[in-house]
Amino acid sequence: MASSLVAHVDARLVSLDVLAAMAQPAPMGPRHRPLRHIDLVGAVREEVARRGLAILKERFAVGHHGATLFATFDLGVQLHDGEACWALGLRSSQDQSLALRGVAGTRVFVCDNLALRGDVFAFARRHTTALDLEATIRGGFDRYQQQAELFAREIAGLKQAELSDDRAKRVIYEAAIERVVPLRLLPRVHEL
């Protein structure tokens, strides 16, 4: 699983059908243009399809009486030597309480307590006035895809690298000393 969505403070998990059934919110002032959650999700789904990617899993949560949206998407990405899973996470609000923000990476975490974590900060937009949703999502995917391609090349390079048993033992030892790997896992690491 590449993404985690936690809804526990004031949010509840919902389906895509529930998002589609939610009414258009009223503007909060002359310059406020609230964005329907389904429109944001639709723009993400369209960009995923345009890039030839597949959505393997998607999850949605709404909070603050439906005003806030939290979402994660696990995406199947074809790499040089097989398929890998990448993820996109986002949060947004219709009541100006949250900026539109998105993160991407091999793992993302989105929580209704406003935690948002990923490898790449994909997009951010404070207000929806004059928002070009498609351009914002496209730009986020461009940054995300550039980072994913770099990561895929790094993985391919690591797969080609040779590592002697002595060097492997030193790396494991250093990882234990630096507390990168918990000591309780050392016996299992040694077996492998």
C-alpha cells in the first residue's frame, strides 16, 4: 500500500458517489469560488488517465460538515523492469479553512488532523478565485513525474550495483549503530 488516509477527528470516509451527490456550496463572498470536491477528484482522475496511468485504489474523506476533502490515490506506474506503485494525496476545503495542497511519492500520508506527507510537494493554491484547476493539477503531476523518473533511475542503478558480503555487513552494522534499523530486526536482517 502506497498511501494512508486517516479520518478520525472530524471526518468520515465516503465513496465517490457521495462526493458526486454533494451540493455546490454557496460562495462566502464576492471573490470566493468554492470548488466542488467531485470536480477536484475528477480533474485528478482525468490527468491520471491522460498520462496513461491507472488508479489502483482511491480513498476519500470529508470533514467539517462536508466542507473539507482529504483524498489518496494509489497509482500503477510502469517502470523499466515492472510495475511499481506511486501515490498522490491531497486536501482541500470549500470554506477557505484549508488551501488546496497535494503531495506525491512512493508513500503518502493524509490525515484529517491536517498532516500531509509525501516525497514531493506537488501543488498548493491558497484561494480558488481565478483557479485554473487543470493547469494546477497538470503542473503537480509534471513535478511528480519528474521526481518519479529520477527515483526509477536510482532504483535501476542500485539493482545493478554489486555489494560484497563484507561491505553488506558494514552497512548493516552502521544502520544498527545509527538506529536506522531497530536492533530487534538484526537477527532477521542477518538471515536474509
